[in-house]
Amino acid sequence: MKFRFIFILISLIFWFCSCSSTKKIATNDNTSQIVSSEESQLKSLLIEATTEKILGNLDDADSLFNLCLKIDAKNSTSLYELAGIALEKNNKQKALDYAIRSVKFQKDNEWYKLNLALICIANNKELEAISIFEQLILEHPNRYEYLYSLSDSYINIGEYKKAISPLSKLEQLIGLNPELLIHKHRLFLQIGEIDKAVSEIQKLISADPKEVRYYGILAEIFERTGDDEKALAQYSKIQSIDSSNGVVNVSLYQHYLQKENFKKATSFLLPAFVSKEVKLETKIDILLQLFNKFKSDQKIKELVYDLCFSLIDVHPDNSKSYTILADFLLEDNQPEKGLVYFKKAAEIDQQSFAIWSQLVLLESSLDKIEALIEDSKTAIELFPNQTSFYYFNGYGHYRNNEFNAAISILNSGKELIIDNNYQLSDFYQLLGDAYHMTNNPTKSDESFESCLNLNPNSALALNNYSYYLSLRKIKLEKAKKMILKAIEINSENFSYLDTYGWILFLSQNYSDAEFWLQKSLDYGGINSGTVLEHYGDVLYKLNRTSEALDYWKKAKDKGDYSDRLLDKIAGKKYIE
């Protein structure tokens, strides 16, 4: 499993939702109001359904989209989404039924047709898919991807000869394309038309006679047909171009790889990688070929690292040399070392948004707070309209207890957000935390309310807002409702369970409080000084003073404690 970067408080989700109603607006005012209410309800349900789908709650999303259909049975948006959900649940027939209905009610919608074609393929209805792709090609003759899809569908049913025709049309559309011609030559090989397969590659050679890869492909063809003499002739041509060129070694690598002599094939890689004549992209492609074997084969892992360092030696000024090594280090569960090379890549290619995003994301996940603050500040200067960097900078300042600085940068960043309610809600959530830490409960509450208006299912906001209200001992019923919603979203988060237990404690419901705080401990709260202290408080109220004292001491041992906790331990009693 690839190393995944886990960080809280950010979810950069873009989503779009469309709603159309088939109902006509009546002239009667009351009827008009009813229709308007239904439209409003439909839009709200679509937003809620989309939210649940984004969160991965497919069952809830399914139910909500079906509610949309009860309001408007012809709502193609809901039918389209339900088709996708059904397919994800591996209910292919149901997905097909929904997809057919979505197209029925919006016959001219290109994307619904495409969705239907793909679901037909999932249901092994390739002929139906072919018919749809042919229709899409007629309607959108310049969409080359439909020609590709049509060709692939023919391939799926074994009609290789028919699969060639769309590719030939595509060639007319986009001109000579190496990958396209290589694909065509493979199909000609599939139907046994060797001469035509050779002809496709010869087109490439005519266009680029010094590209040794094409000679290698010809060699491969001849090897497959048992014509070793012609195959060797192609390798001789490769060497005649430049015997010292590393591309020769690449060709030999590919030659022996085809012969399944992996050990001998890889023996040519180091000479190829130290060559400046071999394109960086070719080297990276080879590294990606080795990726699946990287973690399971120690010798391959050693070879890959040697190749990566050769890449840096030969291409020291290209950021890709460093990012590919960083990727392998992350795959090898060495994120700290990977961070070093992402940093180097960012220094080389300061205009790469992707590299800077990966860099600050990794710094955040590794708790490199000082570096996060510095690099996100630089990223803001380089990409002043990219709001995610404002968030990371604000998060860094917050984690560094620089709450006013966090508030300032977050307020600046949120003003730049356009049509991204989820990102905006994350900004408000963190602002709520920062304002709380500056003892500004009014601004904190306002920020959390704004967050939840934009994203009612932000579990983190629901928890933190609830907890802050409980600390002030106000609006406990509201706090209880919010934290129960957060627990419904994530029932195994020890912090959420602790918050609910603490609210029950403040409500003097000590028995239930003990139950929920014990659950918090079971799900990881045993490592939290706050949870341990809260559990000790409950035990004291249950007249289990000795046990309470033990947990207070355990909380102290975690290192983050207040004078009040020390007073509890010294006095052997609970202190408000």
C-alpha cells in the first residue's frame, strides 16, 4: 500500500450539482408556491445526496437520490448519480436501468450517453456500447476519445479488424502519432497481418529514423514470427546509429524483457541510465515498469535506488529526477527522506503547483510545522490565488500557537475562494478553533455556524464547537445534538466520544458519561491526557476516588497538564 498522507482539517473537494424539474409553473399562486417549495426541496436533497456520496456514504446517498425521484421521477441528475452508485456497489443491472432512464429523459446529454455506454460495457453489452459510441462520434466527430473507445469495444468482443478502422480515422484527425501507430501495429499483429504491422512501424521510422525504439519494435515483431535474422538486423541498425548511446541498452533491455529473461534485461539498465542520450521520460517509464516489483524484490529495490541516483547525476536540473526518487521513498515507507527530495524538486521547479502542493501536504502529515509555515508562505508568493496554501499556512501558525497570525492568513485566504463551499467550510472551521484560542467566543461561534451552514456534516466542526460550548457550560442541549451527529458520522473517533462523555458529565449523568468515556479510552483515548482526566473526574463523581486518582496521575504522565489537574491529585478530589 502506498504511503498515504493523513492530515486533518482540509478537504479540497470540487463538486457540481444540477437540478431540472419537469413540472410546469401554474398560474395559481398557491400552486406556484407548492411547485417552488418542491423545487427548493429537490435542490436541497440533491446537495445533501451529493455530500453523502462525496463522503463515501453510498447507502445514504442512494436513499436521498431516490427521494429526489419521488419529487421528480424524471430527474436525470438523480438517475445518473444512482447509476454510478449502483455500479460502485457492483449492482450492474440496476446501474444499467438507471443509466437508460437518465438518457431517456435527456436524450441530448452527451455525458449521460457516455455513462450509459460505459455501464453497458460493465454489463458485457459491448454491442450496445458500440452503437452508443458510433452515435457519439456522429454527434461529436472531433472527440478523438470516442474513436478510441469504439476501437476498444471492438477489441473487447474480439473484432480486431473492425477495431482498426476507428484508429485510422483518428490518425486522419490527429496526424501521425507514435502511440497510435504502435497500437495499430499491435492489432495488425493480432489478426496476423504482419506486413501491415511492419508498415505502421516503418511510418514511424520514416518520420524519425534515429529513434531506436522503433527498430526495437521491428525486432520484436520479427522475434515473434521466429525470424531471428531480421530481428538481429534491427539491433545492428540500433548499434550503427550510435553504439555508445544508452538507447541501445534500453532496446536490449526491452528485447530480453520480451524473452522473459528479466535478470539479463535489467543488467542493461544502469548503462542506459548513465547515458545523457536516453530521454528522461524513457528512464522514468522504465522505473514505473519496475514499480510493482519494488517492494517485493530486494534486489529490484536496490537496483531502483541505484537508477534513481543515476537519474539525479545525469539530470540534476530536472525536478522529475527528484520527485521519482521521492515517490519510491514514500512507497518504501520513508516519508522523511522523501520530503528531502520533494524539497529539492521545489527549489528546481518553483512554478510547479503539483510539487509545492505535495511538499506542504507531506510537511503537514509529518508535523514539520516550522517548515510548513515557511514553505506555504513561499507557495502563497508563487501562487497567490491558490487558496489551499493559505489554509496550510494558517494551519501551521495555529499548530505553532500563533493564533492571531493564523486568523489573519485564513481570513485573507477565504476571501479568494470561489464556488467551493467545502473548502470555505474548512477555513471557517479552523477559524473557529483559532478564535477560541484567542478567547473570542463570539467570533468562534460565528465561524463554526458559518462552517456548518456550508457543510452540516463536518464532524470535526461539530465536535469542536460542541466541546467549546461545554467548556463554557452553555447551550449543552445544542452541544449534545451536534456531538451525537459527529459520532454518527464517525463512531470510532475517541475525541468525539470524549466530548459526548464530557457533556453528559456536565449534565450530571455520570453513569452514561462513564460508558462513553470508556469507549473513548478503548478507541485510542488511553493516549490522551484530556480523556484520562475526564475519566478520572467521572470516577470521582461515582465515588470511586482511588480509581479517579489513578487516572489523574496517568493524565499527568502524558505531560500536557494544568495546575488544576495537579490540585486534583494533591487534594484527591475533583475541582471545578
